[in-house]
Amino acid sequence: MASLVGSRVERKEDKRFLTGKGRYTADINLANQTYAIFVRSPHARASIKKLNIDKALKSSGVVSILTGKEIADDKIGGLIAGWAIRSEDGTEMKCPGNPPLAKDNVNFVGDPVAVVIAESLAEAKEAAEKVEVDYKVLKAVTSTADAINGDAIHEGIDKNLCFDWLLGDRQKVKEAFDKADKVISIDIINNRLIPNAMEPRACVADYNAASEEITLYTTSQNPHLSRLIMSAFGNVAPEHKLRVVAPDVGGGFGSKINVYNEDIVCSWAAKKINRAIKWVAERSESFLTDIHGRDHVTHAELAVTKDGKFLGFKNETIANLGAYARVFGTVTPTYLFGPCATGVYEIPAAYTNVKAVYTNTAPVDAYRGAGRPEATYTIERLVEKASMELGIDKTELRIKNFPTAFPFKQTLVHTVDSGDYVAGMEKAKQMADYKGFEARRKESEAKGKLRGIGVTSYFEACGIAPSAAVMSLGCGVGLWESAEVRFNPTGQVTVYTGSHSHGQSHQTTFAQIAADELGVPIENIDIVHGDTDKGTFGMGTYGSRSLAVGGIAIVNACKKIVEKGKRVTAKMLEANPEDVEFKDGEFIVSKSNKKKTIGEVAFACYLPGVRDEMKSPLPEGDEPGLKETSFYDPSNFSFPAGTHIAEVEIDPETGHVKLEKYTACDDFGRIINPMVVEGQVHGGLAQGIGQALYENAEYDETGQLMTGSYMDYTMPRADNFPEFNIGYTCTHATTNPLGVKGCGEAGAIAAPPTVMNAVIDALGGQEVTMPATAEKVWKACKNLKKSNAKAA
Amino acid sequence: MGKISLEVNGRKVEKEASDNTLLSTFLREHLQLTGTHIGCDTSQCGACVVHVDGNSLKSCTALAADVNGSKVTTIEGLETNGKMHPMQEAFKKLHGLQCGFCTPGMVMSAVDLLQKNKKPSDTEIRDWLEGNICRCTGYQNIVAAVKEAATKM
């Protein structure tokens, strides 16, 4: 049987999506359902003086109106930060309460204060207009850089500081800088982004009074985790009385990791009114209340020798958490950021210091790449600047500082098990025709255009997050993954994975893995996920962990099936279990022609004695049935890496940046389905290029979101991109049996510095902040003209 | 309230709907054709594109009453005798979709492009699809799928 791992298998999930049969949360309608509309704060910071629902209650079709008072009275808990971070001085991080409905204070535009539940959506909307809230508006804090100097927005949290965290050794760094020939320094802003999964968030909550069970259909990347948080911290219902289903989910990119206010409120309210409640976000609500991403202000320095060896690295960053610390809010700018900030280089001394601040803006949390794009942007912009200041070719400077051997003990935390960064660089240069660039630059100049080339070499820590690794860092939660592999008596297989697909293709790639492991045709394998009633527990999908963690759990469960199959076969064929080999779906007794197919073994496991040769029961110690479970906790992160090269052409008359070429050469370890991996790279690149050239979330000084619709927030379109040129090198991960590393975030991590390095190269080294809009670039072009004129 | 009569995917339908009912709402809520998706509230994303009398239209930009009497084709009506349309086949073959949410609008829009331009260039495809936002694919495989479908239609 030909191996499916490594093949371009067409996706099993596609037909339903292509024929309109996908079942997303907003497609679900339950009998006798009601509709919810949330009343949200129009102010970024205010105290609630009075909230009057009398008029609204009299509005047509209203079933119930619930506010922060009722939710507090019922002791429903608030939203939480999932990771505890300690400051450099040893103090615990400071997190404000975040009730699902605000009772006393609102802290960002969109913070919900009440829910109106009515017989129809139109009636709910109309009644919501009649809820009267008397706010005392307070001065908002919106600037990341200045938040520390603003009014304290949460009681008891001085300087709006959640924590002031340090990773690394300041003294060693000082010594390294004292020895340096030159110090390269840079001030950068990592612009705030809005994830914008195309499916707006939604939930449908139902209550069954007979079983006393709440069922929540929701747009989640991790239904079990949502259930855990809603139960343990939200006090919504005990876990066995709360079912969370995340059906087809239309993209997540991190924004659907969090349990949101609406999930908790609708679940709690459904029980209260004993009816189903449906809520679907309008896009403008998504803009205001989905978690946002990035939003760092950084000063970084690199100490170098005159021949280009890196000696030391400093990174001083202020990270905006928004109004509240949410699930991955505190870990994103710390452990997902700091350890990756020294990039793919041997730098003997380094530190990263992060001050995480609260502001009156939407909560900031994990968005595709989460921390690693910010880290990579910092180091790769700095290295590119070093190459300009030292006059050393940008690729040579990088190669000079790459690790010479693997495992590579990286400066701050990680031990990178495998990689070949030089091979990746050489291949990328060849793919991009790096040598031919100067000729192309001249051609552009002849047309009156400016051309630039930018390079990025990156690594990332994926497979988030092995317990051993994160606990050694002082974080409380390790993130393993589970799989259950169940045979039916007649030989088909159902695999439950605790991972979740919202575009990642699990139904196909996980089936490819199981088909190879079990020798069962792929059409006889179903991958099931997204329902807490169907599997024991799962951590969900984020941090490029589905394959490197969830996929390995499937492999391990399959291996247990095979081991049991060997014992059963031995019993059936009167052989020693050690003499039974398994290959391509058959158990073969070595040095004989005796064998059983895995289907026959499954049948015997469920129905021993039905077939002649199976007169005796199962082997001693084995129970009937054929189902195995694995809870897989990896020993380390996985470390994809690569080099990307971009070329841009700028029209100095308009400031328009045209991305002419984009080359990505990545090492993702073993690739299960090349077609799916290409799709992941393309999508990541589009988001990364979007950050560099188009996207920006902007609040005004009063805390109003200025980019709250697709009319104002530039979503990249088909005509914004060239055809990407992508390729691979391959070193297998040594820390998991498949040798896989993860591919979902690479594009979003590498593309921003690659594109910006190209833009800044074209602009003769002038700094431009992301996104490099025509206006900013046009101004830079004018400066360039002036300085060139002076020089002449 | 008023009576809306349409021919949807070859089937005659007649339903009462309030005058402000959008075509997208009518399809999803009144006819349970949930393949047509709502991804925004400013007519930017294109997830709701359907064909009205043969031309692509963002169904959130029209009232159901405006198109009364028309022939409407949604993503559910693109198959013939259980066989997918060449555009649907091409999207599957070339991985032109990931989460699937923008897909119905993207496919309906692409089908209309090929009705109007049998052999579009890459640039023409990218220009045409400018009104359909996809957050997953980076568009590359969508463009490839449209080109592939052009060889089959």
C-alpha cells in the first residue's frame, strides 16, 4: 500500500464547503429560539452611574434583559488570563476583574453592559436601543507608549502595569556591549492588527431542563478549553452539565481561542429563561470586541564587532494588553516573544524586558504567530540595519552568525533540536535570484522607480506547549493533546482529536496519518473533533500545534491499537505475539503464511467466537473492543525555520509600494500533505504582508476605533499580491516520531520584516513604520530626494 | 410584509417577508439556504454573492423585494445531478479553500467571471475577485482554481 503521508491528497472536507453544506454556528437554528443583542459601551472609559431597562422591557417581543447586576448576583465568574507571569522584582502580575457584563465600569468601546433577549432579532435590536445607560465619562488611556504615565484605569493597578518582566541577564549584556566595536539601535512599532476571521463570532446556547444540561454551539478553536474555563472560572455549570460544540468554524487565527463574554452570558441566560438563545456578531462588533493582535513599542540594540559578529542584544518592549488580560494575553508578549527575540543567531548575551500595560482598547491576545512575529520583526529589522551600517552583505552577515551545529542552545531559553539555516539561506537566494538583484535595481531606476530587496531568517517555537518546557519557565499550564482511535466491529475507524480544524484540513491530513499507521483506506477513516461530548478532553488548535502535538497523539493511539492487534492475532493464530508483524493493514506471523487483516482483528475484538478460529476469548489481560487513547505531551517545542526574500518597487511620485517578488524557503520538517502546507504558507504570507503594507488598527485619543469596518481597515485583496514563490528544505524534528515541526504561522512571522526590509532598502535606509502606506512612503521619497540633492 | 416570489435554484418559491428583508436574509432565514454567508455589514466581503438572473450580486446589497420575480442561483444550486460544477471541482483540486466561509461567494463570483471572460489572465482574475475577501488562502490557489476551471468550462 502506497504511503499517504507526503501525498497531495484532496481534502475530505471540501465537498460540503463547496456545495453550501458547511454547518457554521450562525447556520444553526433551534426550536423556539430567542435572539440576543448586547448593549455595549460607546465610551472607552466610564463609570456606570445608572442603568435603566424599564422602557426596554416594555418593548415588543422582549423575553428578558440581564445586566451586570444579575450576573454578579448569580456569582458568574469573569474572563481570565491563562498564564501567570512574574515581574523582574518577583511580584505577581496584576489583573483586573473582567465580568462578562460590566456592572460598575466600562473599559473599552464595545465592553458589554447588558443583554437584551427577544423573540426576533429585530425586536431585540429595537429594545436594545431603549436601554438607558447613564455614564460618567473618564479620560481614556489609549497610547501603548504612554500608558504608564496615564491615569490608572483599574483600581489598585499602578501605572497601568500588569507586569515588568525580564528574561536574560542584564549584567552579561552590559559586559558584552562594553566590548562591542559598534552598537546598532532601533526603535520600532509593531502595529496593532485585527485578526478578522471571515466568519464573525457567534453562539447558540440551549438548555435542557430534563437533563439540566447546557449546550453551547460556538465559534471556538478549542471547545474543551472553553468548557473548562466556563465551568471552573465562569461557574456557568459543572463540566458534565455543559456541552460545548464548535462545528464548522470559519477561520480563527487566534481570535477564537478565547472564551468571550457572549459565550458565558448566553449559556447562563439560556438556563435562566429556559430557552435557546442565538447571538451572531455583526462585523462591526467583531472589530470592536474580538481580541486584537501585536501592538508593541520596542527599543532594541545589537552589539557587534566590526567584522560583524554579534555579541549582545537588548530588547526593551512595551506591550499593550488592551483593557483586560485574556487567555493568551500575558504569555504572548513574554514566553512566546522573549525567547525568540534573538532569532536564528548565536548571541552570547541577551535580555528581553517587557512592560505589559493596560489601555482602554480591545483586549490584545494571540493572533497568528503570537509573539514570534514581534520577536522576528525586532531582530530582523535590527540585523538588516546592522548590515547597512557595517557594509556587510545582508545574507553574509546572517550566515556569519548562524549556529554552526545542532542541537542549537539558543541564548535565552530554547534548545533547537534540528535545522540547517545555511542550506535554507542558500536555497532562498537561488530561488529569488539574489545575485541578479542589482541588475533589476538598475532597470527600475531607469524607469524612475526605487527598488529594494529585503531578507529575513527566522525560527519559531511551535507545538505549543510541552509541560516540561513551560513549567521550567515558571508558567502554570502545559498543553498536551489527546486522541482516541476507535474501530467499529466492521473495520471502519473514527478518530477523535482534541485538536480543532477551522481551515487547517485535519479531516484530511489526520486521516492520512491514521491510514498509514493502520493500513485502513482513507475513505474508511473519519476524523471527529469540536464536540466535548464526543471526546474526553482536548486543548485545541493554536501555536502550530495541531500536527506536532495532536497528530502525534493519533500516531501513539494507533500504535497501541497495533500492539493489541498483535496480541489478538497471536491468540487467534496460536503464535507468539513477538512473532507477529504488522504491515499495510495485515498482522503476519513471521516465517509463516498465517495472517489476519486489521479488519478481521477488529471484528474479533468486538465479537470473539463468531468466527470459527476464534473460539477462545481474547488474550489474558485484554478486554473486548478495539479503542485506544493517547494523551501526548511532547518533550520540547518544535522549531520550524527558514529564509524569506522580498523585492519591492516604489513609485516615488505616488509612494505606492508594489511587491514584485516574494520568495519563501521554509523547513517544516516532514510534510504530511504538500498541498495543505502550501495553502498554510500562502495564507500566513498574506497576513504578514498585510501587516507590512496594508493593515492597521487605530484608536483616537478618546478610545474610539477609527478602523472599525472593511471600509477603514484594509483587508488584503487578491490584487494586492504577486504569485508567491515557495520552496522547502527539510530537516526532521528529532523530538517526535513523525519528524514534523508545524507550518501555520511561518508566513505571518517572516513576511513583515522581509517586506519592510525591502521597503527600507529601496528608501536608502530611511525608517518607515508599518503599514508602509503610500502616504508614508511618498513622504520618505521626498526626504530621499532632498538628501540626495544635498549630497550632490 | 409582502409576498416574495422567486425561482431559486430552479425551484419556484413564494414567501411572506417584511419589506426590509435583504436577499441574503431571505435566502438564509426564509429558505434555509445557509450556504450563502454573511461576513460583514458594509457589503465589502463578498461571502454572500449569488447569481440573480445570471449575474453575480452581493445578496446583502439588494432587498428581496427588489429582485422579486427573478431567477436566483445560490451555491446550493451549482451542482447538476449531484455532480459538482467545474469551478467547484477546480477549487477542490487546487486547494482554493481552507475554512470554507468565503468560499460560496468566491465560487459564485468566479463562475460569473468565466461567463463574461472565458480566458481571463491572472491580473483579470485578481481584479475581478477584488470584492471577495479571503483571510485563509492568500488567494494564490483561488486564482489557480479559476484558471483551471476556465479550461473545463
